[in-house]
Amino acid sequence: MCKLTLPVDSHIYYVSGCGIGTDTINFLRNGACLTAIDISRESVKIAQSRAKVYGYDDANIFEANVEKLDQYAPFQDPANVPFDLIYSFGVIHHTPDPRAAIEQLSKLQEHGGELRLMLYSKISYKLMWAMHEQNRWKVSGADDVIREYAEAQSGCPVAFTYTFEEVKQLLSPWYEVNTIEKDHIFRWDVEKYIKKEYELDDTWKGVSDDVVKAWEKELGWHTLIKAVRK
């Protein structure tokens, strides 16, 4: 899976939607002063436990709703903000109101603060694959089609997708996009992948890496965004 390259130093970092803490632990191991949240209580418990295993007993990881951050005491204390970097990989597109989430995040940064996001792409190889699986080829119904296959489990309740222009609209007026690009096409045989056997799906056998990279720029499922607080 593609990841954004992250600068980690003495700056203050915030991770929205930390899940079980994979990226959070990497931040901590590289010396980041970090706050991380997730709306799932179970995920937060796992992330906290993992942090302790790696020796970060005081890691600041807690349960919170990104759409309502200003209701939580830690974000009401000026000593805890602003954040130099806000990082969210594959999270905001699963919130009922992504724009409310972005507005809340913007309150945690001053002018020049950096935001790094991964959001799902509107036009992607995954969409074409999902349309083929369901034999539903109307573009007007693309949002419903992709929501069914957005995650490993079918029937994801909320999964928004975005064009580059829609990303800019989502972040405006709080952020200015510096870079935006597509990446990531899942090419593995799913049944074997579940068993941790990594074999290319027949569709991709014989396709060169150069061709795949070119396709990812056009039809990648992940839209990677670097933006700056206005």
C-alpha cells in the first residue's frame, strides 16, 4: 500500500483516524510529539496497547469524533495546539460530513501548517472493476457502486470519492493544495492475499511495473494530497 512520505522531527503532529496505530507507532518511533484520535473505542484500545509494547506508555491516543473536535477538552486547551502537521490516511472519506471534519482540523493549525491526506479517487481502476463485478455501468450511479466495494468487507456505510477539483473544493477556504496525485492499484489475487500469499491476479500477470505506474497516475484508488493552512 502506498504511503505518504512523512517528515518526522521535533515538530508537533496530529493523526486523525489512527485505527490500531500502525502509522502512529512509526511517528512515535521517529521521535514525534504526537496526538492521535479515532472514533472507534476498540481501535483506540489496541493502539494504546501497541504503544505500550513499544515503550510509549504516555502516548496521547484517545477516542474522539473528528467532526466535533472542539467539544473535547484536549483541543480546547491552547497549550495543546496548534499542530505543525495533521495527517489522515484513508479516514475523512468515511465520515458522514467530511467538510465539517476539515473545518474542525483547520482550527488546530495556524497559517503555514501542513495537512496530508489520502482520499479515495472518484475515477479509478477499482471503480471500473466494481462496475464490471455488478454489471452496473451508469456513471450516475458510480458512488453507490464503489461504496459496495470500497473496503475489504462489502457494504461500507460511508465512502466518498473525489476528483482533484472536488478535493480542492473540500479543503477550501481553509487550505491551499500544494500537490495532489493518484497512486495505488491493488493487483493481488484476493483469495490468496487473505491467506498472506502474494500472487498477482491473472489480469496483471505480464504487465510491466512501468505500465502499472503509468496507470496508477491516471486510475489510482488513492488520491494523495499535501496542503497548507491559509
